[in-house]
Amino acid sequence: MNYIPIIHTINDKNIFIIIREFIKTWYEIDIIQPKEEINFGDRLGINLSDDINKVLNLFTDLNNSIIYGNKKYIHSAHNYIFTNQRLIISYNKKEEFLLLLQEGQQDLYFGIKKNDLLKDNPIIFRSLINIKTKEIIYYEDLNLYNFVINHVCTNCCKIKTRSYTYLFPKNDNAMKHKISEFISYFDYKRSFDKIVILEKNDAIAYIDYTENHYSSDFYLLTVNKWTEKQKDITEKIVEIFEWKGWSDNTNRFKF
């Protein structure tokens, strides 16, 4: 099986179908899906929009698939959604905040505010907890659709995958030219808010234009190869960026 580009086909109506298909093809995981979706509104004692309930079911199904069906994909101590974050689904009545994901150090949470729980594709907020004062500060993040795409599709880790992550200065004209040349090499380009995803058979790249993601002076470029058969993209990237080699993800996984 090879990876055939599908992320660029995402729209508001098919997003959950395409995301599940992407997981199956890129990560090679058959998601364990129950016959009926969980009604998280009833489970948590709150009213939720259909969009939010579908995201919670997607995260739950993926989580269960990794734990019970694909243990070889466990990623370090944080084996959820292919990022350094843990799956948390609960409703904080005191803060009136639905928790979706928890960062591994347990001081950063992603969720939805009470007033947005009945909205389609609501805004996600990051809640940062000051460990010393316990004060919670909320920052507006992506909308729900782009949040799911970002957390499921951009960190495309997989056994045997080679990837490269590169921070580039956003005000460097020479680098902007290289990035433009790099983008033109891919067959498909699709923007999801501040994330640009590039696709080619057996290869995915993404550019994160989020402010202050790593530094206010830099943006993030990541390239992922699905198999070692993708030699042409290797040669092209080395040519454009003068890279010396690829990082190896395999040592980041437990078996």
C-alpha cells in the first residue's frame, strides 16, 4: 500500500470521513469504530453540537485503536493523536470548559468554552495554567476543523517514515524563495488557517505559520516521507535547502 494524497479533498461536509481514511492509509491503522457513536453530551451532562460530538468520537476511536489494536504505534509516554499530548475528554464545571487534549506536562489544555458548545466548527482555546499561581489564561487557537486537521495530519509519524523539521526565519527573502520553489514541487497545496499542507504520492509536508509557535521570528517546515521509495523528493529537498540527511523516527517508538 502507498499513500495517495487525500487531505486536499477535505471540505466541511466530508472532513470526518477523509480524516479517518487518512489515518487508515498514512498510519496504517484500521480505526476501531463501534456500531453507534457515543453521545458525549449525555455522558458529560451538557449539550453539544454534532460537530463537537463527532470530533470526540474520532479522538476516542483513534485512542482505542492505538491502545488495543496497534500497540506498536505507541509514541513514547504520549501515545495519543500522534503528538506530545494526551487525550482528555471531560467538562470542567468550575471553568465551564470542555477539555479535548492535554499537553504532556499537564500545564496546557485545548478545549471549547461553554458558550460555544452548541456551535458548528467552534473556536478552540488553549488554556495555559501558571504552575506557581494556578492562574488560567485562555488564548484563541484554530477553529475545530483546522484543529483536528492540525493534530491528526501534520505530525505524520509512522514506523519507517523519515522526516525533517526546519525552523526558517520569516523575514528572510532568500528563504522565502526556497520555500516557494519547494511548494511548487508538490502536486497538491491546501491551506487550513495558518497551516499549509503539501501532498505528493508518498510524501506530505506542512508549513506552520502560527505566530509564536516556536519563536516570533521563525516559522516551521516539516517534511515526511511515507517510504524510502520516495527518492525524488529527497533529492529535491537536499538540492533546495542543502540538507544533509533525514531524521529517523523509529527510535521514538516503543514496541
